Amino acid sequence: MTTYKIDARRLFCPMPVIKAQDAISQLQNKERLEVVATDRGVLHDIPAWCRINGHDIEQILEENGEISISIRVNKE
């Protein structure tokens, strides 16, 4: 299974969510996307967006001011 990564560091909401949405639109079912961000708003915004759109959060890590969110894409 392929994992793609986007760099949303130094971007403020809603840009990390928009970048994730754009990337996911190009991915296939069950592929993974890792979003790396520095805006703490992603801790709420990306999981909420995933719930609304049916994607799964697999992992959220915080280290040295960076947040990494791993998303599994669910498309029908």
C-alpha cells in the first residue's frame, strides 16, 4: 500500500485541510496520506474533515512542534 506525504508546515487553517483534500482527490481507495503541519488547528480540523468524508485517521504524532497525521483513504 502506497503512502503519500504532503508538507503543510507553516500554513494556517484552512490551508492544511485544503491541501489534504486536493491530495486525497488524486488517491485511490485504501491508499494513505501523511500530512505534516505546524498549525495545531489540524488536530481538530483534519479529523473532523475525515469523519465528514469517510476517511480514517490511523495515527497522529506530535514531535518538535510538528504534527503528523496519517489518513487512510476510503472511496467507494
